[in-house]
Amino acid sequence: MSESPPVIRTQDLVKEFGPVRALDHLSLSIAPGEVHGYLGPNGAGKSVTMRILLGLLRPDSGSVEVFGRDPWRDAVSLHERLAYVPGDVELWPNLTGGEVIDLFLRLRGPYDKVRRDELVERFGLDPRKKTRTYSKGNRQKVALIAALAADVDLLLLDEPTAGLDPLMEAVFQEVVKELKDQGRSVLLSSHILAQVEALSDRISIIRAGHIVESGTLSELRHMTRTTIEVETDRSAESVAGLSFVHDVHTEAERTVFEVDGDHVGEVMSLLADLGIRSIVAHPPTLEQLLMRHYGDDLSQRGVSSGTGAATSGTRADADASVRATTRTKKVS
Amino acid sequence: MSAPALSSEARRAPSTASEQATFAGTGTLLGFMLRRDRIRTTAWVLGITLAGFYFAHAVSVVAETEEDLVSLASLYADPVGRMMVGPGFGMDAPTYERFYASGYALFIYVLIALFSIFTVVRHSRAEEQAGRAELVRANVVGRHATLTAALILTLTANALAAGLVLVAGVSADYDAAGSTLVAASGLAVGLFFAGATAVTAQLSESSRGASALAGGLLAVAYLVRMGGDAAEVGGSGLSWASPLGWSQQTAPFVLDRWWPLLLLIGSGAVFIAAGYWLSTKRDIDASLLPGRLGRAEAKPSLGTPAGMAFRTLKGGLRGWGIALLLAGLMFGSYAQTILDAADSLPPEISQIFAGEDMMLGYLAYMAVFMAVFIAAAGVSGLGQLRGEETKGRAEYGMSAPVSRLRWLGSHLLVLVVSLLLILCLVGLGMGVGAAATLEQDGGQYFGQLFLAGALQAPAVLAVIGIVTALFGWLPRAATAVGWVIIGFGGVMTAFGGLLDIPDALAELNVFGHLAEYPVQDIEWTPILWLSLICMAGIVLGLIGFHRREINRV
């Protein structure tokens, strides 16, 4: 895959809205046929990236290419090859769902009506209702069907399943997998980590307009910590002294701790000497990946100094701190 | 609401308990609405007050001497003047206060009516449509609490505004009883339209629909009153068919009748009761006029940018088109009335209208007046485009292979073609109306009137050009500037002759440059200039839109 040119390539993208820096030297690359998970909290710059890729916004500096071309200049020809699902789908209230789907398919030229009807069926959408009567989930379905039924090489999906119920979420994953098998590329931004985990070949994590980590899921796991729950004959407290072991909790014989991804082997041989009765090891979930980045952010900045809230820091806290970071940046 | 949980004792006396329950939370909601609307309501009340003070004090400025007053009053005594402002009580013996009540009070009433309509819709149907009502009703809030709080807010603000209008009258040394009657009439009109809106909010599923129904009632009231008041001094039977007519039949400073207000208050109360009753007949978020199922698949015409633009703009333009066509028909059909009046008027008064033929002068004047409204339809359409952008639909539409130029170009094409069509329809309506009612030579005016309407196109399109240019370069200011142009054009067209406006300022009125055909000959210079402004504006707007970002936050 590495020899073919990337479908999306951005280099050092910077986008500022007045005093707020929305994108801060963002570099992103997506290969053909790749489903790329794009993770980050609200306000991290995911939607701004999408809108730059669509040529609706113009970057202040840096370069952006979609299929090797400039989306601002060549928007129309590029849009023939891509489809977009906005994060917050607003539809024309006096059109029916079916009409919106057809409008978008026709704007791209001839389309496969069988495919369109099949997707309407699979997503369980009533296409005869006016969109003003649709719930958020149903509006989302309309945009999804319009995008997924289009014969395009690239899908830009901005939190596409917000508002969908779990059944529809499963349908969505199924359809995206089918498209992936056909060699389409997908940029999938999401909060729903399980979804990204299930679908993505590679993942980029964006924070405050900057990609903080990028790679395959296993590469990212390598860079992070594995959680180990172990019961041993002799006390396992000795592991607490190791530099690559974190957050050690001990309850009688049971010890729970996190170990850096590249030191798991050493810890295992240490534990073996202590007499393992039972052991459970969790690979890091994406929640942990994200929380680690934002958790670090919190503790570094001393937002919750001394209260220990960094570990229990909620998502909202993390978001607030990201925004705070953005704001401090503009001052400096 | 919590009936199942009530004890048997309470169930035996359900009326008081459940009645209290349906109004539970009214006070809290009222406080909440006041908090949300503290600026909006204050602005409206102050606006109405300002209008009151302005009207009350402007009369003596406009007409400094008795003679000035008499000549001005004769304007409001003739049929066209009566048609515009009211039945013209006391214009045979005019005083400042009578002139104020006859000529201006109606505008205060209309402002109060608009405020009432907007405010009731804003706090009832609009909240339901946005899904916020559900959130509120999930708390300890009774079924009728929202409507009650909305009505209390509206009527309290109306009372405040009416009180200040009374102060305005008294401050101009007008008779206290008459000033009170003007204020009370405003209050009664507010009650009537607040009640009517309480009903329309139950009927329509969308806030736009609810406002349109209530606003339509106001427009019909105005149109019916126009016909009634133009027919006779003091109004005819038709005047009594309009709620705005009732408010004017009080004849402040002349007859000082209070009883016509009972009609307004009575029907307002009936409307409010009906609104409460209807609201119990439906579910939250639902409407009494059912939403229909539409097409499962789009017609072929929808699959293009122009098709998309047409469906976006269709609803609004259709509404404007129908209303303006009816207005054109009506104004045209007053031709005979004007002709009759012209015969009985002294020549120096008929000279106020352009040209010698008073009837044609009137129709030329109406053509300009209608052009202002058609341009308003255009500004409203451009405002919708800005809405498409801020609501994210423009962005979504342009994610398909549709360029910025093509997107804006398609919408402008639909808008301009529709406006030209409306212009022709209005001209047609005036022509048909006049031809049908004139006792002789009706047919020969038809072509002239049609042309008079169509010839306003350059002025209307010039407004579109200016606003489009702004849409491309200063999108935030575009619609606001558009409405200022319309408002200024409307005031200048209606009152320009009465006010002492410096020429430089009058020149800024887009609608003041075209020759008043059919009374004057067609002049090509202004037509060319206005067309040039239109084209330059559209080109500039397209260039700006092509190079600017979409919905930049």
C-alpha cells in the first residue's frame, strides 16, 4: 500500500479563527483502501479538518491534497469521487428523506437505484416522511444512505453514528466493512471508540488541532500500557518500584497495575517468580489511549493539583482543558 | 397529570387539584421567559414607545401652521389616504391629536400585533419544534403552564407599551381620554392577536406555519380594513369585518367610543379559550393539521442545483407571491373608487398625485409600493440563503459536486426568475382588478398597469444586486442592510412626500428613481443605472462568494 500515493495528505495544516487556533500543524496521511479512525474530543479540530478536505475552508498555511489535488481549487471534480456525512446533519425541512437521498445521488451523476433501496431497507428508514419530522438519528441515516449508496472512492464521515441506535450502528459497521473490502477509503471521525476499534486500519488521535499519535491499533498499543490483574503467592508489591510500572493497587493477594507496552515481557518473568495463581491482562482500550493523553494534559497543567482528580478526570474536564490549551496558545 | 397517584379523597374533588396541576410551574416559566427575553422584550416595548412618542410629536413638526394641518388632513380624508391609514374620523376639522389618531395610531397597533404574534409563537410552538418544550414539560410543569406564561409575558409587555404610548400622547398635550383610548385600543389589538396566535400555535406543526397563519390574519385584517375605509369616511360595513377596523372605530379625540374594544377583547378571550381547549386535543410536538407523507423518491427535476434551490426557496416565495397577487388585485379594484372620489375633490388636492389623471396617479403610486414589497420578498429569499449557510445545509449541499459559483448562481437564478414572475403577477393583478371594476374604458388600462408593474423590475433587482454583493463579501451584514434598504424605501414611498427630506437622502431611495409610469413617460436612464447596479452587484457577489469560505465560524 505504501507505494501508491495517499488519498489524503495534509502537511503542517494551520487554521485560525480569529484568536482561536483550530488546527495547529496538522499532518495526516491516508492510504488508498484504508479506513482511518480520527479520534478526538469535541473542539479538537476534527470537523474543521473535514471541511478543509472538502474545500469549504481554506487553510492559513500548510498543504492539503485529496487524490493529489487541492480541494479548495478542485472541489467539484474531487466531490465527484467522495461523499460526506456532516457531524450535525441539517436537511431541507420540506423535502422527504427519499428526496434528499436522490438529490445527492443525482448530483453525482447516474446511480445504482437497487443499492439505494437496499440501504434504505437495511437502515429501516421511512423515505416518505418530511425531514422536519425526523429525529436526529433518522436525519443521520438519510445522510449516511446518501453517502454510502454513492459510487465514490472516499468517504468523509464526521461522527456518522451519533444518534443511531445500537442495531443501526451494527448495520453501519457492516456496510463500512463491505465498502472497505471493495477498496474504498474512509476517514471516520468518532467519539465511539469501539466503532473505530472495530473498523479502522489506522488511527490518528487529534488534540487541540494537532495529531498526537498515529498508527495501527497495535502500534498505538505498543506505545501505551497494558493493565495486569494478578494473584500471586508472594506479595507482588515489589513491582511498584519499577520505572515502567504505574498505578499499583494491592488488595490482599490481588494486585492491579499498568505496565508500559514494551516492558510486558520483563514484568511477566518477574511475576512468574512470585508464583502466579491467576492472571488477567487487558490490552489498552482506546478510552485509555485517549484518557492517557488528556490525563497527562490535566496533571501536567496542574489543573487538579493535589486532588488526584487527574485519574478520575471526566471527559468534560478533559475537553475544558483542551480548550484552555487552545486559548493559552493564542496568547503566547 | 399525576392523577393516578392521587388519593381517593383527592379524586372526589378532581377539578381543583387537576386545575392547579395543569398550571403548575407557570410562575417559574414566566421568570425563565423573562430571563430569555429580557433584551428582546425591552427592545420591542421601547420600539413601540418610541414610535408612539415620534408620531405624537412629529405631527406638530410636519404641520407647523393650521393651513399645513388642513392640507395634510385632506390627504387622510381622501380615499387613498383612508385606504392607507384608516377611516379618517375628524379630518374635516383636524387637530394635531386627531391627526395623530387618524394617521399614525394604526402603526402602533400593528407593531403591538406583530410583537404579540412573534412572542406567543416563540414561547409555544417554536419551543416544541426545537424539542425544548419536552425537556421543560418533563419537569413539574402543567399542561397549560407554557401557554399561560407566554400569554402573561405578551400581555404584560403590551400593557407596558400601551402605558408608555399613553404617556406619549399626554406628553404632546393631547386630551387624556383620547390618549387613553388609543393606548387601550393597542392593548386590545394585542390581546386579540395573542389569542389568535394561541390558536394557530396549536394548528401548525412548525413555528413558521404558526406565525404565517397569525400574520396572515393580520394581513387580511389590514386588507379588509383598507377596502372598508377607502369606501367611505368613517369606514363602511367592510371596516367592521376587520379587527384592525374595530380598533379604529373607537375614533379617539372625535367620538371617543369605547365599546368597539369589547369586540376585540371578547374575540381575543374566545381565541385564548379555544387555544387552551385545542392544546388538550393534541400531543406535545404534534399538530392538529396533520403532516402528510411525501414522495419516497425525488422527481427528476430535483436532482440539479437549480432543483435544490427551487425547493429551498419555493415555500417563502409562493407565500409572498400569493399575498402580493391578492394585494395587486385589490389595489387595482379600488380604481373606480378613486375615480369617483377624484370627481368630487377640489383640483388642488388631486394634484398631490403625480400627473393629471388621479386614478392613474394612484395606480402608479401603488406599483411603486408593491415593488417595495416584492423587493422585500427578494431580501427575505437572500436571508434564507444566509440561513442555509449558517444552518450547515449549504456546506452539506456543496459536499456534492456543486461549486460555490454554481450553488449561489442557481439560488440567484431561481430567486430572480421568481421575483420577475411575481412582478408580472402583481401587474396582472392590478390590471385585472382595474379592468374589472372600472365602469368605462377598463380594458384600455390593463396593458398600462401590467407594464407599470413590470417596469419596477430594475429597482427590485438593484436591491437584489446590492444584497448579493454583500452576501459575497460581508455575509453577516447582508440581510440587515437589505431590510434597511426596504424599510427606508417603504417609508420614503409612503411618507416621502409629507416629510421634509433632504434631496441627498431621498436620492438613496432605490425605489424613487424610476419614472411613475403610466402617469409619466418611461425614462431609460434610471432603468439603465438600476440594471447596472443589479448586474454589478450580482457579479461582485459571485466573485466574493467564490473566494470566501463557507459558514466560517
